[in-house]
Amino acid sequence: MNSIGIYEREENDLGPIYGHQWRHFNADYVNNHTDYVNKGVDQIQQVIHLLKTDPMSRRIILSAWNPCQISQMNLPPCHMLAQFYVSDKKELSCMMYQRSADVGLGLPFNIASYAVLTYILAKITNLKPKKLIISIGDVHIYENHIDTLKEQITRTPFIFPTLTINPSKEYLKVEDFEIDDFIIDNYSYHEMLKMDMVA
């Protein structure tokens, strides 16, 4: 990505971004083909461990923001920190901080992704998913999305669908999940609106 001075990477190699930091925090980054098993800090496993062993902890944190490796990333993380809370009713909530949010394209995926992540973690730890709270530092709409978003807000929202994870299967780690394990019911939608990705 020449705009930030990265020339040697092949296409689709974005550097040590979200997945690298979540599963191998601060492991030396080579490229997206390198095996990072047992390198760096597996934050997802740490979150699962704390949810199981110390669910009232105020330190159940997942961070994608790593100042040591920001310069190696094609784009610094937008959704950068999540904190997980367990209620006395064994309900799991997630509060996510996002430094920058593109309302048209990015934010809807961020909402859906963190909701599903909360469901996944709840399933592994025998908790009930409760709330997703998102705090955003900079919310913006790109000029070429304005007309489309104006059309979108004229539409009447449908009742939210429901997400269920296969109840007959045991999940001990995130790798146990398969796409067919996620069951979405009552998903209604309007005709698709198209928006161009802004680099």
C-alpha cells in the first residue's frame, strides 16, 4: 500500500490487523502466509478463560490497538477495544469502542460482527448474550453515500431477526464453530442499496 509506505506486501495482505492482534498480539509479523501458532498473546483465549474463571473481573478486554505495530498495518484498527461484562444473572454484554466509523458501510458490519462475537463467547462459556453497547469517537458519512443513506432512512425497519447457535453441539473454543451452526430466523429485508467503498 504505497500511500503509507508499504511496498513489499502482496495484494490482500493488510498486515498485523484485527485477527493477528486478537489471536497473536504483538507477535513479529512476516506476512499473511506465516504460521503464528503459539506466538504472541491469544487474547480471545484469555477472554474465554476469564469469563469462565473470573466472570466479575473488570479486566476482560480485547484490544486490536497495538502501538508497536500500527505502522505495519494498512489501516489502523477502527473498532479497537471491547470489554465484556457478566451480570449476576449470567448474562454476557459487550461494550465496544470504535475510534472511527463509516456509517454507510462499515458500521453495520461492525454491529453485526460484535453481536455474533458476543453470542460465540456466551455459547462457549455457558452464558446468555444480553447487550451490545458501542461508543464511537468519530462517526462520518462519505459524500458519495449521502443520497443512498437519505433513501435508506425513509424505509420502515423490519422486526429484528433472531440468531440461534446449534443447541445440540458442544463448543469449547472458537475453532469449533462452523457457518452452518448459525441459524437466523425471521430475516426480512428491503431491496439492496449499493454504496462504493471509499479508500
